[in-house]
Amino acid sequence: MKQEHRGLRAWQFVKNRRRDREKNGSAYKKIDTPTFIYEEFDPMVDDPYGRTPMLPVLQVVFFHLQVLQDLKAVVHNQGYPRLDISMEEIMLKNMPAQIKTNPAAQQKWLKERMDEITNHFNSLHPDDALVHWDSVKVDYLKGGNSGPMIDIKKLIDIIDTQMATSLKTLLTILSRHQGSTETYSSIDTQIYIKNVESARSVTKRFWQRAFSMGARVRGTQTIVEVDYSPIDLRSENEVEKDRKVKMENLLTAEREFYITPKEAAEEARWTLGFQSTIPEELIGPLEQKRVQGLATNDEAHTLPPERGGD
């Protein structure tokens, strides 16, 4: 998409449209501006199409896959105990006498015995019994290094942090807590909700313009307002407790004449999930309640003060 300097008219680049290029002499197509709606969201400086949030994280993801493949190879090679089989000394002692003086025959005989023992142990299943001659010494392979050369957990934590930074997302949302406390995770969640609300504002402006334009196209001169339901992470018990406190505050405000019974009723109906419009059968009792409240308040102010004892 490009824009003209005069009038800021929007154009769209048409790919693989030979007919339009031959007819108009250009690969750009003029967009009908009255019905064209554009709302930017994280755009590039010179590109109105914007950029995908997945591009910065691809390199980190590929590196993560390479590390996991390396870890798989290390675990497969060193993570499980392996057998150490030695038999050269015993084989030399039990070698036939006629080949002890012939180096070529000696090497051939040792190789045959080596292949025989190797094929025997390679054919064993994990639950097979290990049966072998006394001339073969079997033990577990013992390395010189007693521990891992690198801390795998710290390496994975670094990769997770880079991934969260590339996605501009908090670790709590990616289920990578790394020892975070409950308070820290709660703050992360609140910050993430604010980011979601900022993205909602872009789509909200788009839908407001689109619906308003659709209404005007159908002949109705109106402005449509669009809004999202608030993001609420509270449990049902917490919601009911907060609703009860709000209802008590409304009753106190109405009793102390800070608001009218009608205002209190509208807010209470909205809090309880009903339409705020008060039904006609309730308007009369609300007005009578207001009159009784005013009369009670006047009587309280006109009563003489109580006299104390002598």
C-alpha cells in the first residue's frame, strides 16, 4: 500500500495481476477511500502493513530446537549406563598354540572373537539375562568426569528469557515462572491484561468505524460505539463478595441521600446483571420510598435534643 502526497489517497500493490498492469500501466490499484478503513498496530516506519510479532522469536526458537537436539544426543550417549567389556588379556592367554607365533593368524583370531562377543551383547534386550563366559569381564563404563560440564537448567532459563523478550511477553504468560513468587506472577498478569486492552483499543476503533459506515450505507445517520467486556480473573466467590459490598455501598449512599432511589436501583440492577431500565411497576414504590425517606429525615432534624439528668 502507498499514499499519494496530495489528498493522502490509498493504493494497494496487486501481485501477479498481469491484466491490471497491462491495462493501467502500473501494479498499484486505487482503493475506494470512502469504504477504506486503516488502523495501524505496531507498524514499521516506512511500511503501513506492520510487522508480525513472531519474526523476532524465530531465531530463538530455532536455537532452542538445536539445544534440545544436542541434549538428546548427550542423554542418549551419557545419560544411561553402558557396559564396559574387556577380554584382550584372557583371549591372549587362551589363544591356540599354533597361531601364537603367527601375527596375521593371531590378529584374525582376535578379530573373530571380538565380533562374536560384540554381536552377542548387541543382540541382548533390556530384560534379557546377561550370560557370558568367565573369560569376558563385564562392568559399567566409568568416565573421568563426575558431573555435568554445564548447568542445563540455567541454559534453558536463558533461552526462555530471550524467547519472552522477543515475543514482548512476560514469562508468567508463557508458563516459565523460574521461581517467581505469587505476587510477582500476579503483577505479570496485570501487566499482560493492560497490553491486551491496548490491542483491544485498536480493534475497537476499527469496528466502530466499520459498523458506523455500514449503518450510513444503509441510510441511517448514526455512530456505533463498540466496547469489550472487561477481563476479570476473579473466581465466582470473589465476584459475589465484591457484588455484595457494592450493593451495601449503594444502600448506604441511598439511605444517606447521596443518590436518589432511582439512581441506586439502576446501578443495583446493572450490578445484578439486569437491564438498568427500571420497570414501570417499580417506579411508584421507588418514588414513595423517596418521599418516606425525606419525611423521616425531616422528623429526625425537628426532634428536640434529649435532656440529661440533674
